[in-house]
Amino acid sequence: MIRFDKISKVYNDGTEALKNVSLTIPDEQLVVIIGPSGCGKTTLMKMINRLETPTSGEVYVDGKAVSSLDPVELRKTIGYVIQRIGLFPHMTIEKNASLVPNLKGWSKEKTAKRIRELMVMVGLDPKQYLVKYPLELSGGQQQRIGVVRALAGNPEIVLMDEPFSALDPISREQLQMETKSLQEKIKKTIVFVTHDMDEALKIADRIVVMKSGEIEQIGTPSELIENP
Ligand code: ADP
Ligand code: ADP
């Protein structure tokens, strides 16, 4: 469980990005945080893996205060997928996907098996693709590898920040559906940031609507459709 307790964030230039936000994200749910550009979604999400720190308040992951955890250790347990995934171009897909398992000291066999399972789940033939380099793949395929890389170390939590925004509509739709079915299979907690309500309604168990640094509404997709 992830719990935000009275989080405020004021950046050095005086921008008030979050105003006293409290929110609980239960385990094994796909929670979408939605709202217009600049409303604080990314700032809130980055507090989970300590890429940002609150000005006041505390974030708890499984009851532990994030401010008391070592950021490097924390990030081994939290997968992260962003818009332009930034695979290392000089490394094969297999090497890229093995980064966190290697940091965790997994055996070669365990890592190879896990990565092959994930490749199949995202619809890429391991034999064909693991030996390739990122630039030999399409944008949609690279984002799929981003998802494989984020899940490779078997994290409990996966953060996804506008992961499919740069893709064409067809790849985007496919990846939305795949994310949903992947989440149903692996039962991880996924926190997904987007500004696209259609996307949120398609994939979310719960939707958190933000506006100007505050939470405006929380509900299931059907609750939000009934009470827009
Ligand atoms: P969103 O993800 O909803 O687009 P952000 O969390 O990125 O919103 O940003 C929230 C607000 O904080 C915006 O006004 C943004 O310009 C500002 N902001 C984000 N990061 C910084 C930063 N490092 N320094 C100053 N202001 C920032
Ligand atoms: P994204 O929307 O993909 O997260 P941004 O362009 O919003 O990328 O932000 C890129 C980086 O700049 C982030 O680290 C963010 O925190 C920071 N940033 C965003 N807005 C501001 C701002 N108004 N002033 C200073 N830094 C900012």
C-alpha cells in the first residue's frame, strides 16, 4: 500500500505544485492519476520512488516512510516507465532488460527466464528481439521493452508516467490493453499518470482526478462516468 499523508510541495522558484494531498493507493490495483498539464501529477508520482521529496508531509510504502529508505534500494523495488524510455542504444535488448536483475544479483538463469516470460507477455518473440539493439525496434516495441525492463526485477510497484503518449494511436491502444491484461496477470500495484481521460477510463481500477495541486475527485471509471 502507498499512502500520501498531507503532502505539500513548493519548488525553489515558489511554484506550489502540491497542496496538502492525502491519498491511499491499495495493493494490486491500477490507479490512474489524471489532470491537466502542470497540476502536479508527475511531482506526486516521483515522491513514491524519491525522485522528488515533499516540502511537508510524508509518503509511506508498506508502512515505511519513504524519507527513511535508501533511494537506490527503493528504486530496485519500484519499476519506472516514462514517455521516452531511454534504452541504452549500445546494449542489446537483453542487456537493457537485465539491468535491475543484475543490480539485485540474480543468477543468469533466473534473469534470462524472467525476461523471456515478460517478452512473451508483451507480445515480442524473445528469440527474435532479445539480440537486437533498441534503434532496430519501432517506438511501440521500444515502449514494450521499457515495460519489460521496469518489471524485470519483479518490483511490487510500477510507476508509469505518460508511458504511451509519444506513440501512434494504434500502438497506443494496443499497449493500453496489454497493460491492463498484464496487470491482471501479475497483480502488481501500478500508478499510471496521464492527461487522457479515454486512456484512464479504459485501464483504471480507480481514477484520481487532480487539479492545481489538489485532488478533485476519486472513483472507479463507472463512478466517474455517472458523476463527471
Ligand atoms: P504534471 O505532471 O501534472 O504536468 P508536474 O508535477 O510536472 O505536473 O508540475 C507541477 C507544477 O510544478 C507545474 O507548475 C510545473 O511547472 C512545476 N514544476 C515541476 N517541476 C519543477 C521544478 N523542478 N522546479 C520548479 N517547478 C517545477
Ligand atoms: P515531463 O513532463 O516529461 O516530466 P518536463 O519537461 O515537465 O518533463 O520536466 C523535465 C524536468 O524539468 C523535470 O525534472 C521537472 O521536474 C523539471 N521541471 C518541470 N517544470 C519545471 C519548471 N517550471 N521549472 C524548473 N524545472 C521544471
